[in-house]
Amino acid sequence: MVVQIKKVAQRIKIKSPDLLTRPVGRAMYEEIKKDLSVIKDEEVVILDFLDIRVIDSSFIDEFIIKLLNDAGSKNEKFYIKLRNISGIGEINISSVLRSYSDYNDKKMVVMTEDICLNNNFFIGELTDLEMVIINYYRVNRIASIQDIRSLIGLTEVETENILKRLNNLRIIRGNDSDSYAVV
């Protein structure tokens, strides 16, 4: 599912979606939740920020953080991916994710369709090893636990634990076999 942020803003009568604030974030979150009621389990939801240049940190807190928390909840299982994020938007999202992670002692990462300022396809903080794995998935799209184990040189249990952690972050997704794929 692709969600055009500008269209959602217009739908809820926000005249200028360019500076997205806390009240707008709350309203958009409630509106998007209605749309998400029809998605299938494990579906990727792409939030398209085309023509949105400025994203306020309070909007990120009320909208993106809440959606990321929902994505991995027990009741709902979906993935969030961002598209067309401006440079300043990316910086603000990164800052909010880092603050949230520090304050709640819970790592937050979101995948992107476009390469970011950090030369990766995600916003948030990962370890060097996790970045290697994500970049491998970006190139190969799908890989087994054994493939990743060969890449990083850890035991099967250690490798599986890392992959489960990345899956819990909702940045890779597992399937019925021992393979995972990039979101």
C-alpha cells in the first residue's frame, strides 16, 4: 500500500502540508489508521512524502513513531517504508528516532526507498554488523540464515538472533523457511 502524505493532508483539510506539526501528526495518524484496517498481515506500507519539504519533529513523534510502534505490535504486523524524504526531513526523522531510542531504550529504524544521507537505505542507528547485513539484503533481496552466516562469520544461533532482531525492528521480513528478505 502506498500512502501519499500530501493527499492525506488535503483529505483532512490541511492547507499547507509542508510544515507538518504535532496536531497534524495526530490527525494524519488517525486518518491513516483507517486506511490500515484493510491491509494484509506482513504488507509493506510506503509513506510517500513527495512535495513535502519540511517535517517537524513533533509530527514525526505523533505520526511516524506511532506507526512504527504499531507495525510490530502483537495485533498488527506490517512494515513501514519511507519514500521521497527531503534532506531536512531525513535529519529530523533521524534525530527523533535516536531520541526515542535513547529515552525508551528501544531501537527504532525505518527503511527507505531512496538512498539517505548516511549512504544507506534506512534511517536510524544500526551496528556495523547490522548495516552489513541490511546492505547485503538490499543487493540480494533475499538470503538464508546460512548465506548471512557465511557473510558475517558468526555461529548459526548468533546469526539467527541478529536476523530475528532485525525482523522485530520490521526492516527485514522472514518467511516460512529459513530465509529473510529486505522490506
